[in-house]
Amino acid sequence: MFSHVMVGSNDLPRSKKFYDALFGKEGRTDDKGRLSYGRRGAVFMVSNPIDGQAACHANGGTIGFGFDTTEEVDAWHAAGCANGGTSCEDPPGYRENALGKLYLAYLRDPDGNKLCGLYRPQQ
């Protein structure tokens, strides 16, 4: 549904270390210093704010990443925690909601942005 998502960072080298580990690959850096990571036609980007102000996270905002197995979600969550991220909400696991049964894991990146790894079993 989305083409790209961009979050702000106050420390791009720190963010690069975190997101390279989180996605299991090195992000590309463009001529403006922005990091980008592609998967399944979508792009996730990290940048210093263009307006020159400090980056801050969106209260109530979450960026979700889809995975093919619960093991991939767990590995993603572990990589994030081991590289400067912080686990938040409940521990990784299944939850029931209006969309059915989902396997979810939540993290905050080093700048406080809330991320979610999601696996949706065949229903």
C-alpha cells in the first residue's frame, strides 16, 4: 500500500548500525546522506530532518514490516535489541484482534521510532 516510509534520526551512523542489523543487509546511502532499505517493492528510509530541527518520534505512530515466519520476526526483534533498539509493549507473540490472529514484535529504534515485525498466518 505504501511506496516508502521515512523516519528522522539525530545520529545517522548509529541508525545505520541498528537498521543494517535489523534488516540483515547494508543500507544504501544517497548523495544527501539518507539511508534506504528495500523489500518487496517498498522502501524504508532514515534521514536527518530536512528542516534542521532535531528528529523526534511520532507518539502513536508505528511502522510495520511483514515477515514470512514467526522465526523471522523473532530474529528481527533480537537483532534490533542487540543493536541499540528497545523492546516495547508485550513480548513477541500471537495476539488476537479484528484482523484475526497475528504474530507481533515491537521495538523502538535508537531515536524512539516505534517499529513492528508482523507475521500473519494463513487463515
